[in-house]
Amino acid sequence: MDKFCINGGKRLEGVVDISGAKNSVVAILPATLLAEGPCRIENIPNISDVKCMLEMLEAMGARIRAINPHTYEIDTSIISSYTVPYELTRHLRASYYLLGALLGRCSKARVAMPGGCDFGGVRPIDQHLKGFEMLGATVSMEENAFVHARADHLTGNSIYMDVVSVGATMNVMLAAVKARGLTVIENAAKEPHIVDLANFLNSMGADVRGAGTDVIKIRGVDHMHGCDYSVIPDQIEAGTYMAAVAACGGDVLVRNVVPKHLESIIAKLVEAGVRVEEHDDAVRVIADKPLTKVNIKTMPHPGFPTDMQPQMAAALCLANGTSIVSEGVWDSRFKYVDQLTRMGAHIEVNGKVAIIQGVDHLNGCPVKAYDLRAGAAMIIAGLAAKGHTEIENIIFIDRGYENVVEKFSALGADISREPILDHPDKIQNAG
């Protein structure tokens, strides 16, 4: 088990290249189950979530060939099982996409309840299961934590999402592309990775229209073929580096991005006093003065993304004045706050609202990552702090950030990965 060691207080300068989108690829990889030929997928991030998903596909019989570290050829023409056991799903929340993909391909699926980040409460999949049932599937929860979905055949239907859910929208899309007739998803999520999945499915011969709006229409097809596809850049990884520049000061060109995907993040950084220059596939972030207070409320796209809330909160710890951060997506996503207060931050949490009184500086100290994005917040805080910071439980960070040490080091940060030699209180399940 490793930790990150950071000596903070250094400006960030240079160029950083953003990897493919984690939230896209964890749905696109299961979608290959719907193809009757090999798929060649480029710009796949080299992260542990991807490794887990590839292992699950291989366990089901898929043939996977690495062309290079970011390009894979995946052939799912022969699948030997429609069951995904718990030992494979326990570390990956996105394993639930295998339910929709297997249901679409085989009209049956049996997948253990997924793991992943814990935000202090249950992250239900009731909207997913409701969608499957509306398509004609029978869904049961087995005593051993398996979800079992089956149908003689799937039939298109109108499905209204009771809450805007990225995961449920994508999962229903996966199940519906080969269903008979027309499926209409209303109150659909509109995130960039929804559009990315739709584009991938259409590249395989699906008929998906309206992705990126709140109504998605899917006309079922009988056959889907392999294709070549490149995953979009990761808006959250890009936002993380942008927030780090805001916290530390500096001048960084963030390349391989879609600036439109970053609009809400850019707006809040500019409001905080950061200069952001937009280019065709890059943004330049310049932070040369103290941050000013900003209020943030996370919302479904195109609102401010919940996956950027901890990183921005870390930066706002150093802003002049009092910032208010409201969490509008998850019930509990402030577990990380106690780690920031250890570093000298002044934060009060009341339910889904955090009140951040800016301080002159943070102090380095030992901290832990409680989930993926909270881990990114710890990195930002450590980079901006005075002194030495050590971050444990970095297995969470490895789930979604490729070469994070190398990328920050290239910007001038003093950060390294070191083994933990004595770790008596390690967390057992890193999810």
C-alpha cells in the first residue's frame, strides 16, 4: 500500500494533458457486450476502474487486446456467462452498467451489487431497476446481494426518471438499444458522458437521439456491429487541475479538453478571480492573486458538477471571505471536511451545506482520502499548504486519475508516491 507525499507551497506552471473520461469509459466498456464484432476504443484512461471493468469483461469470455496503454480492442462476440460475481464488482460502482448491457444482449443479467465510493449513505439503483421493469424485465434481489434481471424479450416504453440520474439514464440506454420498438427516456441526465455513450452506441449501429437533452429516444435495432471510437476528455480531471492552479497560484495550459464541458467550472473560477483563456481544445488557467469568496451549488449538468465539489471546496479554503458550498446531488458528500480542518481550514457543515471561512494558509499534515474526489481535494490542499502532507488511502485516487504524480510533478509540484511501511489502521475496503 502506498501514500502520496507532498511538500506544498509551490506555484504550478506548464502544460498538462487530460486523459479520457472515466465516467464515459466505465459505461462504454460494458456497451461492447452489445456488439457482434470487435470494438477498437482509443483514449482509454490508465486507471484502476478501467482495469477492474476489463477484468470483468474477460471473466465473461471477452477477448481483450491492448494496442497501447490507451487503446484496446475488445471482442465480445463469445460470452460464456451473464453472471458477474461480487469479488469483481466490490471495488467498482460502475459495474452496474453490466446489468443494462447484459440485459440488452442476453435478455438476462445477474450482477452482484456494486461497490465504489461511499458518500456516507446509500446510493440506490432503484431508478435503474424501474427502467428495466418498464422495458419488460423481471428484477429480483437475491439474498446474496445479487441483482437478477430477466425477460423473454425487451419492449420499448416511455420511462420517466423520478430523479435526474446519470447512472440510470445510461443503464436504460444500454438495455433499450436492442429492445423492440421505441423507448423514450424523460427527465434524462444531460452530462457529456451521456452524449459520449450515445455516440458510441450509434457508432455500433444503434438509433439513439436526443442525448444531451432531457428526452432521449431510442429505436431498437436487431443487430449491432463493432466500431472504432475515441473517448471524450475527462472534464472532472481537467477541473481538478484547474482548481489546483487556483489554490496554488500559477499559469497552466490544460490540453485535450472540450471547453464547453467546463463552462460551469470556468464560471466559478473566474468569479473567484482566476483568469481562464479558452482555446479550441485547451484552456489556460492563470492565478496570480488571492482568491475571492464564491458560492457554489452542485446540480445535474449543465450545473456545477458534484464531482468537482470537494476540489473547489479545498481551493476556497484559501479564498478571502466566506464561501457557501451546497450539495444538490448526493445526500452526504462532506466526509472529507474533517481532513481539511486538520490542515487549518475553517469549515462548518450543516446537512448538505458547507460554510467555508477562508484562511491565510493551510498546514501540511497526515490526511486520508475517503473517496475518489475527496482524495483529489486532499492533493490540492497538500499542494497549497505550508509544509509536508501525507495522503493515505490513495487507492481511491487511483480509481480516476491517471499518472497524477507525474502530471503534477511536471507542473513543478513536489509530490511523490511512497510505500507505507507501517500501517496499523489501514482501511479494509477501499472500494
